[in-house]
Amino acid sequence: MNLLIFISEYLIPALISSGIVLVALKFLGSSLVNQLLQKELEKYKSQLQEKTTYLKTSLSIYAEEQNIANQRIDNQKAEAIHKIYSSMCDISYPLSRIIAGTPFVTEDDYVHINFYREHAENAHTACSSLSSLLINHAIYFDETTYKQISDYSTEVANIIAKFLKILRQGEAEGVISQEQLISILEEKRIEIGKAFDTVDSHKIIQQ
């Protein structure tokens, strides 16, 4: 049996129990005690090295997982911004066509009415889409940006809804002629242009 093992595991405990450990340690000498301490120190150094290596590996794996998670969130945020931007463009295009007025040169009032109806319906659908997208992707926007887009969506939706209501009622009720309806729509599109100028959509899109 190894002498150091015998001393540390059998002899010293026996001496401690008999109450003569100080005499024994003096007898054994500081050199032997130092060997025992050095052996224990090397054992703990080895254990510490193993734990350190394990910790480094664990931290490295965790950091990589965090990087992947952050990258996934960044990609999702970019996709959300793209969808919101596209939806705002889907609103701006038909609305700008309405504001610009019918491009047709014809005396057929139905052609002009149909032009306004088509673009008003498209803008109305786009507003509903923007509202839904904004709710579904709210987590990716800060409070200020979310409010700006939400206010834009609400204001534009109200503008289009009023225009579309006049158009639908004029056609459904049949109490006014197509010529009268066109006259009203022309007045309203000018009002829409003025109202739309107060909605800072370009600033929102550029953010």
C-alpha cells in the first residue's frame, strides 16, 4: 500500500481519535505533511480545471444559441417591417390615384365612377390588411413607431370609408344621377387630397 495513502487514510485518523495527533505530526515532519497537502492541492486543481473546461463549453454553447435566437428575431423583425411597409404602399397607390382624379377622357360617367370605386375598394381592403398586420406584428415595433403607424392606418381608413360610403350609397339608392355622383366624388377627392397631406405617411415609411 502506498505510504502516503496509508498515512492519510489510516494513520492520521487513528492518531486524531487517540488524541496524539500533534505529537504524530511533529514526528512525521513538515516534509511529509507538505507532500500530503501538495497531493490534495493537485487533485483539486485537476477538478477545478475540469469544471472550468465544462463551464467554458457550456457558456460557448449558450452564447451560440443566443446568437441564433437573436438572428432569428432580427429576421422576423425585418420581415414584419417589410410587410407593414408593403401594406402602406398598397394603401398609398390607390389613394393617390383617387386624389389625382380619373385619367379617362370620356363622357361616360360610369367609366369614371367605376375608376373611383375600384381604387376606393382596393384602398379600403389595404387599410384592413394594415390594421391586422400591425396587431399581429406589434411586438416588433417600439411604442412610438407603433402609435404613428396605427394613427396613420386609422386616419386613412376613415378618409377612404367616407369616400366609399358616398359612392356606394349614390349607386345603391339611385336617387341621384351618375353625373351628380361624379360631381360629388370630384369634390370629395379634392378634400381627400387636402386631408391626406396632413397624414405624415412619408415620415413613417422612412423610419
